[in-house]
Amino acid sequence: MKITKKELVKIYNILDHFKKLDVDKPKGYVYKSFKNLKAMQVEIDALKEIEPKGYMEFQTNVNNLLVKYSDKDLNGNPVTKDNTDLLTDLVFSDENLHECNKEIAELSKQLDRELINRENDEYNLILDQEIEIELAKFNESDMFDGITEQYLEILEKVVD
């Protein structure tokens, strides 16, 4: 199938995320997911080698701040909406959210925006390139609890 590298990265990230979920998955899903992750790995590794380092470092620091300031459960783990492990679902108190935003704003001031914009422009051109890759398609019997419409939209190219 023809697919952009950007689409490939999104599909890879979702399948990798699902791999870590502690839920029962149909054998067909497990097999196809394994084959697809393996097929995509070479391309993903190549993209990791050339991804913009300045922005990635900044994003890692932002992610660390988000986790630091998020509400924690009794075990000290970040609390998320609907018990996902997505950073976008973290829960914050008003005070912690304000402090987190303050630190992120300070971090943003330190960015070399021109360099990062140039790196991102070059990287985005690469991500927009189409490649030919053989991926297994999932069907309805491969689905399991936790696959939402949002995830299916991202996985659309590999779902029958």
C-alpha cells in the first residue's frame, strides 16, 4: 500500500500504544499488529535518526513537566481521564496547571525558534513523502475494547 511517512508514524504509535495495554486482544489482532510493527520498524528507526533534535529535547522537557505537575494516585502515578496513558489526558489541579504553564512558557523562551522551524520544515518534507509498504489489514473480528473511533480514524489505512 502507498502511505505517507507521517501516516506510518501515527499508525506505528497507535499500534505500539495498544501493545502496552493490559487487555485481552484477539489472536488475529495480535498477529497482524506484530507483523505491522515489524514491517514498519526499519522506516521508524530511519526517521528517528533524522528527527529534529532541538524540538524533541524541548518536547521531552515539556512532557516531563506535564507528568511532574499532574495529579498523582496513591502510588504516585499520574492520574489521567479514563485511565489512559496518554499525556493529553493528564489531570491537573488549577494551581498545578498554572505552575506547569509558567514553567513551559519559561522553557519556550529558551528555544532557538529559527533553527527549530528550519529543522521541522525539512523533517515535515520527509514525513510527507509516500512510501510503498506491505501492511496487514485488520478486520472487525480483530477489534477489542479500547479501540475508539478516534483510533480507527488514524488506523483507517490498515482497517477493512
